[in-house]
Amino acid sequence: MGLVEAWGGSIPGWIAANILESFGNFYQAVTHPGLWLDWSDKEALMRFAYYGGSVEFFFVVFTAFLLLTVLCMFHHRLMWGVVRGLEGLANGLGRFTAWFGLLMVLQQILIIFMQRVFAASQITIGFGTAITHDVSWWSEELKLYNAMIVALCATYTFVQGGHVRVDLVYAISRFRIRKIIDMAGSLLFMMPMATLIWMYGWFFMWRHLITPKISASDKLEMMLRKATIVKWNVETISFSPNGFNAYFLFKVLLVAFAGLVFLQAIAFFYRSWLEMVEGEASEDRYLDKDRLDDADAERAAEIH
């Protein structure tokens, strides 16, 4: 009988048992990567699909967060390093993905030009290897660029302070109170919501990648039995004739969004704690914010 079965009679016991078992689960995953990374083995594929959205995976991540937090509490330079690394990830990914907004505009102009001027039914784009699709395919693909900007730039916008927030209490609070509110928001809102989106989005994604379909309620034993008949069945259904047919990418972006938000919640919690402990002089330390080089625009962004 495992710890979870033995201690699972109460919520504290269930949590404690899962935390303790997470060490063994992590060791097993690291020392036996072929059990879940060798996708030529169908059972390994099913293990990956199961554990990616499982309670076991959640507690491995949760335990790692607890251990890292305890360690960083005594080593502020390490915590600042984690903050800078995670914020750098959000900024770098966001700044790169933001260019897809320009690509979206240019592609829309090309579509209109080819349709209205040349009355073309197909558009070919490419250097060396050309890609040819119906005009409706390229038109619907614009949704993917928009989804990429929303999913992959959300944490970048958060780091830059670009999200709208209601400051009825926050704006009039003292510095330390604001930092406590920020920490509470990270732990009580950002992390739980990101976790829920991940756990539901993970199986939602895999239901459009393989067959037979799997769900969050499936046990590992059932999924391993399904491994004998599992095969790749990537979603290629479009919503219009000759339309964009890679909608599975939207499911992948949903999972990526949840993971990025969770990581940024950790960075925001650490930053808020450090700023509270070290005082107002440390506020926005190492924060890599974009500069608009326009005083009026900078002021408008601060008000926003």
C-alpha cells in the first residue's frame, strides 16, 4: 500500500503523502526516461500523456516550488536570479512573438491584393520549398498568429505592466500591503488558475493528437491497455472547404499559455517577497521594461 492510500483519509494526510511520494516519482522519471520519452514504445507515449496532466506531476512541480522557495528565502541572490530568468523568458518569448502581429498585417494585405487585383484562388509562399494553399486557408491561418500573440505574449505583457488592473484598494495601500496583495494574488489566483487550465488543456490537446481518445478520468492502467491500439491521429479538420486545417496548434498554445502563466506567477511571488523584505529601494530592480522614448506615451502607459 502506498503512502497516498495509507494517509489519504484526510486532506492534510493526502497532501503530505503526495509530497513525499513526489521525490520517488521524480527519481523514477529521471532515472528511467525511456519509460515516458521513448515514443516509439506506445506505452511510453501513453505514460507521457497520462502523467503530464496527473496529480503526480502536479505534486512534483509543487514540491520543487516549495524546496526552491525555502532555499531562496535564505539566498536572495539566487531568488533574484530566478526572477530575472523567468522574466527574461517571458520578455524574450513575448518580444519575438509580437512580430507575428506584423506578419499578420502583411499577410492580410497580400491576401486582399491577390484576391482583388489578380483574382487568385491560391497563393504560393516560400523560398526554395514553396507552400501552396487556397486563399481561404491563408485567411483562416491569421487566427493562429492572433492566438500565438495572445497565448505567448500574455506573460510578457504582465511583466511590462500592460494588463488592466482595478486599483480600488491597491493604489491607496502602503508599499508593504501592496506587496502582500501581489503575493496573495500569485498564490491564490494565478497559480490555481494556471494549474486548472493546464490539467484540462493537457488532455484536451491529446484528444486531438491520438486515438483512441483519452480523458482526465482515465486511470494509468486503462491507458496502458489502450496502448495496444493507440495511433497518431492529428486533427486536420477545417471549418470551411480548403480552410486552415491545423487547429491542433491552438490546443498546444493553450497548454503553453498555462505553463507560462504558472512560471510567471512564481517570478511575481518571488519579486514581491524580495521587494517587501528589502524595501522600496528594491522596487522594480532588474525589471527589463520596454522604453517608448516618448514622454507622453510613457505617461499614458503608467496611467493605464
